[in-house]
Amino acid sequence: MEDLTLRGKTISYFENINLAQVKSVIRAIAHMHKNVLTADPSLWRGKFLKNQTVLADVSNVLHSMIEPLIKKSKREGKN
């Protein structure tokens, strides 16, 4: 991904965004999706295997915490 620190802009909650800006953002996102979906698999396949099981490992850890959390919250047996 490209670093947009120097080119990006943040807007406050109360600033408005106009239709041209919305269209520009949508166009950029569509272009990014097109590039990802049409990328040659030989460029990326097999390169990101190191952390592919992180989410599964985290879910196993979280699953082991559910029962103690329910007991501590005094909601055991309640729906």
C-alpha cells in the first residue's frame, strides 16, 4: 500500500464532502479492487503463509476465555 501521509487530508466531522470528492474516492477504491483481482497469482501466491493461522489461534485463545468470563459475570445459566 502507498503511504498517503503527505497527500492525504483529514476532514473534521462538521466539514462537508462534495459529490466530486465522493466519486473520486469511489473511483480510486474501484481501481484498487481491479488491481487486486486481476493481479498475477504467481506474484503473491505462497508469500504470505507465515501468519495465515493467526486468526484461528486467536479465536482458540478467546474461546478458552468465554467460560471463565461467563462465571465471573454471574450470568451462567441465564439466556
